[in-house]
Amino acid sequence: MRGRRLLLLAVILVGVVAPAAGLGAFVRATVALDVAARSASDRVHDASLASQLLETDLMQAGESAQYLASRSQVKDALRAADATKLGAELAAYEAASPQYAAIIGLDAGGRELALGVPNVGAIVRGASGDDRSSRDYYTGALAAAGPFVSGAYEPTTPLNPSLVAVSVAVRDGTDLLGVIAVTLTPAEIIDEVAKAAAQSGRAILVVDRSGHVVASTSDAYAPLSTLELPSLTDAVAGASGSTQAPLQGGERVLTYVPVTGAKWALYILDDPQVVLAVEHDLQSRLSIAASMAVGATLLLAVALVALYGRLSRRTDELARSQAALVASNAELQEANRHKSEFLSSVSHELRTPMNAIIGFTDLLDEQLRATATERQRRYFKNIREAADHLLDLINDVLDLSRVETGRIDLRSEDVDLEQLLEPVVAYGRRAGADRGIAFGSQAPDGVVHLDPVRIRQVLYNLVSNALKFTPEGGRVDLEARIAGRDLSVAVRDTGIGIPAERRDRVFGMFERVNEDRSRAKGTGLGLALSKRIVELHGGSIAFISVEDKGSTFEVQLPGVAVSTMPEGGTAEVASASR
Ligand code: ADP
């Protein structure tokens, strides 16, 4: 037992505790990796969001430029090189779209023809006439199929630190008429973008493909200054990711994403200390959760061992008490067998002298009847009654002990139901008439297979009980029924009944439950014996009783009917015979 427990402890240690500890270490390592990956992907997500906002602004500018380039007024003005007319068109649109820094109209050769600027109303600033044909917003627009986003450039007027232009070519069929460029102030756009990705110690940087700062949220990166940024080519080509590098004298965590459609890149610059602190915080929170899970597993394992210990102790105790029970059960059975054998032999020995006593009493009674006094005759009668009672008792005890030691043999045979019941019914009528009790009987025709002597003994007992416990003027009925192969016999009386609280004692040995309510004599063994005889036949006996109203005892003998005689018909032979 102890060895088994130790073995289980070892199994639990090796099978649960060790994996749990291993799992703990693994979870912690995974958590560390996961935290780093998670925080990098969080930053890339922030950067993508910022970049998308930027792209939306650029796209709107592109749509504005395309709209202007498609207008016939604009085309006419360009064709006629009418600076005033073009300027009026651009200024009118500009006035309605104050988010743009300016709208420039170039002629086919790249010369500035007209300019719409904000906050100046419809006043058209005279075109400078300067040659912009070397600017990328001119060359780019000619080469691109749709809107072209320029790099950052320094404006001619010092109103803004830097500008970008979104430009489209104006064409008449295949003829180039000019270029419309909508310019934006990156500093303004980035303000909105910064809000989306704000975090302490963080800077957002937008650069063009040459590393020129288009806009930034930090004064440390001046517009149009040039930066050496890691992964710039990749980012402009569409890649995103995170890396760490020294920048402007300090170590920075750089997260980059492309600004699609502009050949720009957006960088988020974080302080490594802040990133580390965030990661550390996340990691320690995850680690606490993981440690708690591991701890709980260990606790569970310990509880399991304790529980198993208790369980196996209980099992041992149970096994011991079961063994004791088995032993005492065997002893009890042995003692019961001895008792039955003793009763059987004692009863047997008593029967002979009892019969002698009864025989000689009758003889003396007969011979002395003429001369005996009244008192002597009463004595004879008392002796005879006492001897009868004693003989009944002895016979019942003998029968019971035979049933209990299995020494009773049923002598079953096919018997006509009427023949079976006849002596019982005759006895009922006679004894009923003696006591002023009406006796009725009812039974169908049929043949049953059973031990007629033993079943009669049961029915005698039921009828005699019914008559004993029914006062004069009452009624007793015996009713037999056959349903299929089942026989049932009910004995109903209108007698004193059995009090509810005594009903479960009725089939016990030497139980006389109505002694206080009736002067009827008895041994208290009849029903105990009847029950056993019926059970030997594979049947059952039951009763219902209402105090002072009467009782019905019913014997059920399933499968004993061999044939039934339907009214006016011949015997119907049951298919199975015994
Ligand atoms: P007994 O020899 O005393 O009749 P039984 O075993 O036949 O012994 O019956 C046990 C007891 O059950 C009886 O003493 C009686 O109190 C009660 N009993 C049996 N049959 C009836 C009945 N028909 N009406 C009332 N009481 C009954």
C-alpha cells in the first residue's frame, strides 16, 4: 500500500510537477519573445495608421488637381496662354479649399502662368513667369499616368518651411497644354497624423525617397534637411518594420512604413528606454499570469497527492471492513443453518409425543365421557385445544425450517383449478357458516402447474386468517383469475384489518399483529411460511388493508397456467409447457 503511494508520488512529481516547471520556464521565454514582437507590431500598426491619414490627404489633393485639369475653362486658358483667366479659375477653387498652400498653373513648357494662393481671396497673384521645367512636379506629372506626388522643396515665398506638390498634366487629346500642381504644407498635415500616433518621447518623421525631411513633429528634424535613415530604400519600396539605430546623436527605435503613392516613407522614432519600459511592464504582467498558472498547477498536483492518500487510506479501511463483513456473514449463515437444523430435529422429535398426547386424550375423553364431570370434560377440551395448537406450531416450524434449509421439494403437477380450490372453498363455507360469516368463491376453468398441497396450504392459511379476523355477520370471498399464463388468487374479507404501522411485520416469523384487537388464536408463522412457499413457485404475495374495514391478500403465480377454458369453448393449450 505504502509502496504504491510512494510510486504515485514519484509519478506525479515526474509527470506533473516537472512538466509544470518546464512549462513555466517555456512560457516565460515565449512571453519575452512575444512581448518584443507584440510591441514592434503595435508600433508598425501606429505608423501604418499615420501613413494612411497622410495618403488620404495626398489623394484628395490629387483628385483636386485632376478635377481642375479636366475643366474646359482651364484648358481654354492654357491653350490661349491667358494668365488672368487661368488665375481666376485657380483662385476660385483655392478659395473653396483652404487646406492647400497654393495651386500653380504651368504652361506646356513648364513656365509658371498663374497662381492661386490662400487667404488672398480671388486676387490672382501675377505669375512669376519663372521656368519650373526642372522641378519634379513638372517632369513627374508629364511621366505619370495619374497624379504625381513631388519630393519636398523650399518654396519661393518664405511663408512655409517646405512644400510638396501633387500635380497632373493637362492634355487636349495627346497635346500637352500644361500642368496643374496643388501644393500642401506638410507641417499642417502632420499635426493631424501626430495625434493618431502620439506617445511620450515619440517623434514622427516623413521623408521623401532621397531622405529629405518632408515634415516632422520634432524640431530636431528640420524640414528639407537630409537624414541617413536605415531601411529607407526598403520602406519607399513598400516594406515596413522596426529597427534600432543612432540618430541625431541618440539611440532611437525606428519604425518605418511606406507612404504609398508618394514614394515617401513615414518613420516613428521612439526612445529605447520608453519602449523597454513598456515591454518590461507587459512582460512582467504576462509573467505574473504565467507564474500563477504554473503555481496553480503545482498546488493542484499537491492536492491530488493528498487526495489520493486519503482515498487509498479509505479504500484500505473499506477493504478491511468488507473482509470482516464477509467473515461475519459466513458465520451468520452457518448459525442460521444450525438453528434451522436444530428446530427441524426438535420439531420432528416433538411431533411423535404430541400425536400420542392428542390420541390418548381423545381416547380417555371417549371412554370417560359418560362418567366424567362437567369440569373434567372442560379439562379434556383444554388439553385437546392446547395440544392442537402446539402441533400446528410444530408443523409450521418444521415446514419453515425445511424451506430455509432448502429441504422442501415442490411436487408440481398439472391440476385443474377447480380441484385445487375445492377443499379450500369447502373449508371456507363450513367454517364461515360456523361463525356466521358469508363465504363466496369465484374461479375460471383452467389447468395450472404447481404443487397443489403447498398452494392449498397457503390458501387455507389466507382463508382461515380472513375468517379469524372477520366478526360475525361479515363476508369473505375467494376469487381466482387467470390472465395469459398468470394465476392470481385473492382472499378478501370485511374484517378488522391491519393497522398501518404494523403492516410491515405481517410476513415476519411469530408476528401476531392483532393480538390486542382480537382473541383469535394463531402461531404467527402462517404468513411467513406462505410467503416462502409462493416465492418457491416464482410468485409473490401482497395485501392491502384498511383498519376496521377489511383486508385483501393476493397471491400472484406467474407462468403457472397451462390452459384456460374460454366460455363455451375447448381448452386452449399454452404454447410453452413446464
Ligand atoms: P397467525 O397464525 O397469527 O394467523 P399469520 O402469519 O398467518 O399468523 O398472520 C400474522 C398476523 O397477521 C396475524 O396474527 C394477524 O394479526 C395478521 N393478519 C393476517 N391475516 C389477517 C387478516 N385477514 N385480517 C386481519 N389481520 C390479519
